[in-house]
Amino acid sequence: MGYQERVDLIKASNIEFSRIFGRGLGPYVDPLFGFDIVSFDSDIGVPDGISCKDFILEKYGARAVELVIQLIGGE
């Protein structure tokens, strides 16, 4: 994903991210490096031994998982 595509995705995802997670997207993204999943994982309190994906699915739902996958550049 190129720089402009990242910027566009960040802009398009900001409101939904805030609505789902109750926090802004800004601290977790950089237009050059993308979404900082490690920092996000820590901030939302993913327990040891549980995948971030499973934790997000259980606590926030399937759309939240889809959004994070998009932000990290997955399919």
C-alpha cells in the first residue's frame, strides 16, 4: 500500500475506529509506516496467551477485526 492509499484509509477509518474502540486512531498510525498494532494491542489490554484478533473479536465484534486487518494492510 502506497503513501496516499494509507492516508486515504486513515481518513476514511478514523470515525468508525473512534466509535468502535472509544479512542482516536491518530496515536496508532503513521502515513509512512502504517498501523502500530503492537502499541494498539498494549493499549487495549490484550491478555497474554490470547491473540489480538481473538480479543478484538470477543470484546468489539467482527467489524472491529475487519477494520484492524484493513489498517495493518491485510486482506
